[in-house]
Amino acid sequence: MAMIEFVRDFYDHSTDRGYQFEFRCDHCFSGFMSSYQPSMIGSAGSLLEAAGSVFGGIFGSVGNSAYDIQRAVGGTAHDKALQQAVTEVKEKFRRCQRCGKWVCKDVCWNDRASQCTGCNPKLEQEALSLRTQEQVSATEQQLREKAANIDYTSGIDMHVGTQQQVSAGGYSPQASAQNAAYGASVASAAAARNCSSCGAALTGSKFCSECGASARPPEPKACGACGHTSSATARFCEECGGKLG
């Protein structure tokens, strides 16, 4: 029996009833199953077992030893069946002269280069794969650029202590009004730390240490005509324009 040269990865599915083998591509591991070859000795053993079960006695003894006979002479039959399976399936494979692998001709064989795709990839497939990768990369970059051009923080007040109230559709008008009121209170507190007369920094005393003016903030002015309260420095009513005393 000549040496059998074929793929490195194959599976023997043979039994005492027949022979069948599976051969897999050395590159992508796709499998091809050979045709089932019944075993003549296995068939004879089945007949002897059937006869033994019916007639007993000597036929029963021969039937019980049929499997041993199969094992004793099955080596040559098995090798012959394997050789026939290789001959049958071998046309589905090509051997690369560069790396020595047996690969399936439909997927892993490059006809133009007469080599496997592991040694010499198919240019059409590589170009298609590269184009797809570049398209994905360009799409990701464009999405980043679009996202970078959108202002997501225009309604956010970054003052310390600010708490935003967010509605389902974004920042609510109530939150914006609260932010404005908070900003005004912060500005008022900052102004109260300086003297209203000379602008000197106040140290917490009742009078300014620079000019002697009262450190208390000036009282808002009420309009005698409309009753509107204006700021302490206003000379005219902010509501009706009347002169303040």
C-alpha cells in the first residue's frame, strides 16, 4: 500500500459496518466527507450474528467472533478504504507549493498565483475588505466631527453650587430663571464686600475703614407714584420713570 499524502486534519468515522472519512482544509478548516463504503466483513458478521441468534450453538460462536475477524483483517481493508476516500475528495483541494498546505480550491486557493490565499491573497477580496474598513473608519470620523460641532452645553450654568433642573426635552425655563436669580445674588454678594462710597474692601465692620461710610448696603428706593421698588442707586423709577427722592 502506497503512502497516503493529504491534509493534516482529518477524522475517521468508520465503524465495523463500513468506512467513511472527513477531510478538512488546512487553512479555513472547512470539511468534506467521503462517500460511505460498507465493509464486506461487517456485512458477513451481521449475517453470522443473525444466524447465531436464531440457531444458537456453533453458529452463535461464529457470530460472536465475527467482530474479532473484522478487527484482524480490517487493517488492510481500512487502508484501502482510506486511499479510495482520499482519491475521491482530493479533487476538492489544492496543495500550495510555497507552504505545503492542502487547501480547499473554492475558498482558500488563488488560481492566478497558484498558491493558497494565506501565501498570496486574492487581490479582489483584499481590495473589497480594505474599502469596507476605510468606509467604516471614514463614517466614524465624520460622526465625531458632527458631534464636535454641536453645542451640548449652551444651557449649563457653570457657577459653583448651581443645580440644573432638566426636563424631558432639555433644560426647562424654570431652571434658566433660577440660574439667572442665582447669578444676581452672587453679584450682589460680591458688591456688598466693597464700600458703596469709595469702593474699598470691607472687613466685616459696620463702617468703611477708608472713608467712614456705613458698611450696610444702601436700601432700595420705593417710587411714591407707582410703588415700584428700584435699586438703591436709581435716580428715577424703573417702572414709571418718576423721580425718586
